[in-house]
Amino acid sequence: MAEANSGKERRVVIACRVMEPELRQVQAESGEAAEILYLDQALHRTPAKLLGQLQERIDQAAPRASRIVLGYGLCSNGVVGVTARRQGLLIPRCHDCIALFLGSPSRYQEVFRQKPGTYYLTPGWIAEKKDPLGILAENTAKFDRETAEWVMEEELKHYTHISLIDTGVEEMAPLRERARENAEILKKQYEEIPGSLEYFREIVSGPYSDDKFLCLASGEAFTQEMFF
């Protein structure tokens, strides 16, 4: 287990912007002085682009950071190859960010086993309109409405539920309204499940337990084999 933050340590967190509401909340609660840098939340859809921008931010932070922590899971292999060239790098042990919003990889596995065909929404996804309806609107602007609807139906044809994760950081009423609209238009069952800020607290403040984080040594590049 990596040690918790010391008074002399300068920790930099590089995270997807979808996590901003939760990370902002835990940082305010803890008074932690960690620097948090955000990347666009749509990058998981283009893994090669994600890797390039993530490495750029890591290299920019390296001169001032004693430790760098990622707010990313495996993310469609978008973090494979990423390297902290000057200091250690901590990466959450999760396939995607849903485990972060639920509090742990084990909690995610539990929820997944119960309802594997679930599309999850969080406050950040809805705020930036990166939910299915937001993506539908983007595609309608690029194509015609009929084509955009066909693309969305194909992408979501294996999903049966749309689930809103309540992490307790935002007012639920407007989030619920938008999430229900997604479910209604896409003809999916709607539900809400409780989230957790625990994983986010550990990203910002530690400790970095081996069951939740991979710890890369200085100069070591992340490989998919490490994750499994």
C-alpha cells in the first residue's frame, strides 16, 4: 500500500471532467490541497486521443508533482501505454469510471451481476449532456434525425435499464427528470441506485490500497497485463 499524503508532498490528480462534481465535493470536505486537472469527458470514445492528451497532462504536471493520481480506469484501453516519467503513477483498478461512482470495483461487480444490461448516468454526464439524448442531439446535427436515431438504437440495443447514480453531490430533481426522459424515449426501464464518494476520497487523499490502485514506479509504462 502506498503511503498517504505527507505535508511536503504535492499530489496532482488528472481526471475525466465527468467526475468534477464528486471530486470538488470531496476536496472541499477534506481541505486537501491536491491539484486537480480535468480532461474532456468524451475522450473515452476515442482511446488513442485520450492516451495522447493524458500523457501530455502527466508530462506537464511532472516538474511540480511528487505523486500523480489518475481519475481513470482502463477506459477502453485508453490508458494503456501511459507513463509517469519522473515520479510514480497511481491508477484505479477499474474497467471504467462506474466503479468510481459506486465506491469500489467489488460494488460495481455486484451491481453488474444483478443487471448487466444497464446504462449508467451520473451528475457529470447529465450536466454536460453526454447522456444518450445529448449524443442523439449531436448526431442529429451531423446527420439527419432518422440516421441519428438508428445509430443510437444500435449502440443501446443490448441495454435494458437506464440507471441514475445518486452520489449525493447535486440536487436530484432535475437530474431525475433528464434521466427519466432518456429512459422513456429510448424505451428502457428506469431506476436509481445509491453511489458513493469513497473511491473519490481515496483518489484525492489516499491511502492507495493495492486492491483499488495500481502503483507504477518512476518511468514504468502501464500495460493491460498489469490490470488483469
